[in-house]
Amino acid sequence: MFSHSRLGGILVCAVVLALAGCAANGGVAPTVGSSTQSQGHGVPFGAGWVQKDGVVYHVPHYMVTRDHAVKISPALYLTYGGGPVQVTPTVYLVFWHFNLGDSYGVKPLLQKYIGSMGGSAHNGIYDEYYEVSGSNTIYITNPPNQYGGSWEDDSGTMPRHPTDSQIANEALRAVSHFGYNANASYVIATPHGHSTSGFGTQWCAYHSATFSSGRLVSYTDLPYMPDAGASCGSNIISPPSDESGTDEGVTIVGGHEQGESVTDPNPPSGWYNSSYGEIGDICAWTNIKNDPFGSNSFTMQPMWSNNSQACVH
């Protein structure tokens, strides 16, 4: 068990060695290379970790498409695996070559949503979850401002179908740009027509972890949701005034991954259920509603509450 101040180096990896290897959920096949027991980047890693193309990353944890959603048993709990959570959540948005296509206005929608979610009732769901450091139990908080900023990275060439290792490397570039924050999720948003293979047919997004100078980095691969249409949430219900029906998947899927990054940034070492996955997986594609976020409203899925034993908004 450890806190953010002890995430780096061998202590982190002692935990992930024991817990890694079951992060991919819903029967979705991971699109990664083989894991290794060798040493990479000065950090020991094992089952569930991949060393490929010069970067080390964890096997992704996927949000499935609507037709892959599973029904849950009513009696279940998320259990704590001894690893970190994000106790003061922050989100950094990377719009990777969005100059190549954003006709549906995903960029301003994401900025508006992330800028509004801090202090909301929806994000208050996460406050019941915690991490343990020594004898200290540290609960997740819901500060009013969780938006760390955005960066449009137009450098180099955008891959037609960025691989998992390329997404992980872009997350490390984001760390170099924004600085390192153990409580942050670095969201890699890709433009129209440039998504990782499997998007829209098997999964809608994923989150994972990599290392920067021995420190754990939580990141999300967030493809261009309108490209997947109904499979990833377009026109799922009547949209609120703050987004269009085509864009509803942006906040449904983005919120799903954000909640899981907060409660389980290094899956499955945070809050996890061995049968159903994470806080968002249990409730994926159920009871979709338009939730208030201050003066704004966005289409969202509920998240699992151990206290309520239910999916709650």
C-alpha cells in the first residue's frame, strides 16, 4: 500500500507485479505486444505490462461498445487493491493533430465538460473511495477546478491508426508539456479518422498507465467519438442544450474513463471487481441521463457506488 509520494521506482512496481494482468475487461482482446519480465527504463515490471517501441505501458482497460455491454449481478462490490487513487483529480487534455478534423466540435465540448465537472454531484460519487498509506486512509476529493489545461499537439505526423505504444508515448509527451502530476489523467484525444484499431467495433475508449522517470502516469486514449456513431453513444437520448446528439458519446465515454482514472489509475490496483471491472464498467450503457454540471448539462452514464449498492448519477 502506498500514497502518491511513494509512486516512483521499485515500490510502485512491487504492487503492480502482484496485481497486474487482468485489466482488460468485457472479453475485449488487447491490441498490444507481449509482456516481459525483463527490466525496462530502470523500472521492473511483469505480467500485464508491455515493453514495445521504446515505451513501457500497461495492457489497456477498455470501455466496451453498446452491443458488448453486460448485465450485472445486483450484489457486488468494488474492492481495494492497495494501489493509488487520484485524491485531488486533475485532467490535462491533449488534442493530437485536431487540425486534421473536428467538424462536430469535440474540442470545445471536451473543454467545457472538463472545465465544469469539478465540484459536481456526479463527480462527488468518487468521494466514498480512498487509498491507504501506512495507517492513513485518504479519501478522494472533488475540488471545484479539475481542468489543468489543454494542448494542441500538431508536431510530427499523425498516425492513421495510432498504436497503444504511440498513445503511451504521446502521454509522456504530455507530461513533458504540462509537467508531472500524480493525481492527473492525461487524456489523448485523437481527431476524425485517426483512431486506434478496434475503436467503434469492440471498444469506445481505454485508460492505462505508463512511467515517466519511474513515476506512474495515468492516461486515456479517447478517439473521435462521432466516428463510431451509435456504437459509442451518438443520439442515445435527447441531448441537452450544451451538446448535440452526435456528440453525446463524448461526455458519456469521457466521463466513464475519467471516473475510472480517478478510482483506479493503474488498473486493477485501485478499486476493481474481478468479475465486472471498474466503477464505470459495471454501469456502462445503462440509465443514461442528462446530468447538471453547474449551469451546464451533459449526457452521462451513472457510476457504481459501493455505499448505495447501485449505479448512481
